[in-house]
Amino acid sequence: MSALEKLKTIEADYWDCDESTDSLSHDDPQSALEEHLDGWLMPHDSRGIEAQIWEIGPVKIWPWHRQSIDAKEVERLTKHLLEEADEWLCENTILADPEGGDLLSKQTREKHQPAMAATVAALCADASVWHCERGEAITLTADEVIALLREQCPEWFEKEAT
């Protein structure tokens, strides 16, 4: 399978040609590649774009995936929220036991744990997690880079066609 074919099979939230970027903004590999090469290529160079890409050589591109919130974190958050609910209720002087007992017994918290866990899991599934994890790099040959750029930026090659 060529790198181009492999790119088409990978789902990613972002793409970048920098393995340690702080700012992810490319939704597709073509735009990441375009930005990466835009700083290297000189449109008025007599060698032409293809020759310049050949000089640069292979280019690595990384898929980036938003980190998901795992089941252990959902479990910890669920337990914390149930304890916080009891603590909040106990701080209410009208409802609270003057002797300092819990309003929500351990049995009550255990009874409502599955419903709370389902709610927390649903919230976490809809969360917009900022942190992304880098996937495995894909190395594109100069020919593959040229093919992608011909699709994405045909105007870069117009001078060569004339």
C-alpha cells in the first residue's frame, strides 16, 4: 500500500508535518503539506516546483487524534461528584445533621452510581478535549508529495505546464 493510499485510510482530527507542534489546525493532510512546503518552495525558481520538491526529498506527516477521556477517569469523576453532592448537602444547615452525619449514605451513593456514571460518560463523550496525541508518521516520497499538491494546489504547477 502506498503512503497516499494509507493516508486515505487514516481518520485523524488534525494533520501536521511537525511532530511536536503546539498548534494544530489542518483538517486534512493536503493542507498540512501545503503549509509545510510553502516556506520551502520558491515559485519563481527556474528549476520549477517539482525539482524543488525532489530536492527536499521525502516528507513526514503525522495524524493527530484528540485524546479521549477513559473509563477510569469517568469512574473517578463519578465517585468525586457523588461525594461532592453529599458534601454540598451537608453544608446546608437546614438539611444537615447537626451531629455531622452524611445525608447521602454509602448505600444511596452506590444505588445512584450507575446513573451518575452514565451521565458522566455522556458528558465526557461530548467534551471538546484540547490535548491531542500524535499518531504514527507517514513518509511521503517526492512523487507522492507532487501528486497530493497537484490536487490541492494546481496553481503551483501552472508555470511548469506552459
